[in-house]
Amino acid sequence: MKTKFKTGGCLCGAVRYEIKGPLRDSIACHCVQCRKTSGHYVSATAVHKLDFEIIEDTGLKWYQSSSYAKRGFCSACGSSLFWDMDDRDLMGVMSGTLDGKTGIKTSTHIYVGDKGDYYELTDDLPKFDGYEK
Ligand SMILES: [Zn+2]
């Protein structure tokens, strides 16, 4: 039986990935780093690193965004794709880079204390000033 992989990638195709396992629901992060790298805020899913494979990396660059995490982006088209925290089994994947229907929902807003003043959060989802838990 053939497993149906989820796929995704950047705008130009110089970064492509495959996911062979379940996707966590998407978490919207309003921290300053996510706002700067995305231009607004980020909503990201997470997958187990064992279920995650980068199949095209010609454009992939990593930026060490903090002492404990780096962000993957495409150096050709500028798409922000990954958030990888050291020593963590999960890879954060920006949900907007998934191809087609994702089958997940946004579950939570985090770092709402850092959000921009030019938008409001009007949904009923849980909101945390920092990271949940
Ligand atoms: Zn690209």
C-alpha cells in the first residue's frame, strides 16, 4: 500500500518537503521574530522530525534566530518555511507552505502580548501572552 504523503514548499520550488506523519494543529504566533520574518504573523504546524524530509533544498538557508532555534527560508524567493528548535523532536512548518488542503485547524494564538497594534484577534481561540504551557 502506498502511503499518501503531504507535500509543501516555497513559492518558487527551490525548497520542497514531504511529511509522512500526522500534522499538529496550527498555532498562530505573534512574536516579534515571526512578525519580522513573515511580514505579519505566523501560523505553523509541527511534525515529528522522523516523519519529515526535505526533498529539494537548493534554495534552503537557515538563519539562527535565537540561541536555541533556527529558521529555514528560501534564499531564492524569500518564503519562510521552518522553525527548528534545538533538541526538539518536532519541526515547525509554516502552515501556509503546505500544498493544497491541510486538514488541520488553527488551535491557539501565542505571544499575543507581542502582536502588532494594527490588527485585532476577534476569534474565540485560546490566547496566551507567551508560549502555551
Ligand atoms: Zn523559493
